[in-house]
Amino acid sequence: MDISLKLSERTARGKQVKKLREEGMVPSVVYGGKAEPMHTQSPLVETTKVVHKAGKHSPVHLVIDGKKKLAIIKNIDVDPMKHRVRHVAFHTIKQNEAITAEVPIHLVGLGESPAEKAGLIVLQAIEHIEIKAKPADLPEALEVPIENLATTEDKLTLGDIKLPQGVEFADTEQDLELVVANVYEPSALQAQNEAAAGEAEIESGADVPAEQGGEDEAKEKESEEQSE
């Protein structure tokens, strides 16, 4: 499935970006290669459709003022109140070179496992994982069946995921014993959730130290655009 989006070069910066959004446009930036980051824009409706289809795992065919580029979405900023896409960061890629992308993990057979039929609860612990593959080999998601989960002693790990041909985990030292899904007794899960909620209330009153760290000029500009 080819996903494409037409972008136009953008001159709006800083406070001008707010007006751009009010006019139904989404500001974006295209990184990659030795070229300077390109500031771009596209209509909200078309951009939203592409974001939903591509996520951070499917290549997007960009057309920027008539020039074609293959890219992957690296960052999506969404308005927490209006749930509208506010900014998108693309990174250009090459068809014949492997890239790293974050893909969702889907549990296959929810509601059909012996554990669930016995009244137990299957809870997913990891929802995304970074993989490495050429753009044409990137899967939309990694699937792991839960048909063998029967008791609270059972679990699924990254090692239970069958990677498609040409796909590998981005971390060469990835811990394959990392748990993807567990089986719980409903009462045990409720007690665990209540305990976690209590700890969260205590921590919310503590001082949180500010994080420090520098970003390059392009990243700072992107952050400013997102906050406008």
C-alpha cells in the first residue's frame, strides 16, 4: 500500500504558524541527507489521513513542489485538547537501505484464548518495538498469537514473535525474554492497579527535577512550531 502526501514549501515561522493552522494547514519539517531541514506544510485533512495510515512505521511518498522523496514519520505532535495534528517531522530514507522504525505489536486472538475463556485477563505489557528493515520490508505491525495462553503461569515474550523475512530487532542485543503479555486473575489485577494508583498519588506531591539537554537549531525550531 503506497501512502503519498503533497507538501509545499513553508515560509511561516514562529507566531505565524498559529495563523497557518487556523487556515487548515499543518506545518511540517523534512530532515535527511546532507541538505538543510526543509520547512513544509500540507492540508490538515490529507495530513491526518496519512498520519493515521503510516504511523511511524510505513514509508510515505512525499511530493514537495514537484520533487519526489521517500520518507518516514519520526514525530507527530497532536493537540491534546482538539486531537488535531499540529506538526509532523519527516525523515527522508532510501529504498535500498535498511532503516529503524517503531512498529506496533498486535495480540492475535483476543477473547479466544483458553485463559480468557476461563475468566482470566490477558494484559499487553509492550505495545511498540523498534525494528530494522528496508522500506519495502517494513511490516505495519508485528503479530503474536495468544492461543496458547491458558493459566497465570503463561506469558508471551519478544522471542515468541516471528519476525517477517528481512526484518530484525533494531537493538542487536535485544532481550528476547522481555514480556509482551501476561495472564492475570481479575482480583490480582485489581489489587495491583489499586496499589499503583496509591503510589502515583504519593509521587505526585514530590518535586520533579527539570531535565536539561541541548538540541540542535533545527530541533529547537520544530519545538517552537509545535508549541505555538
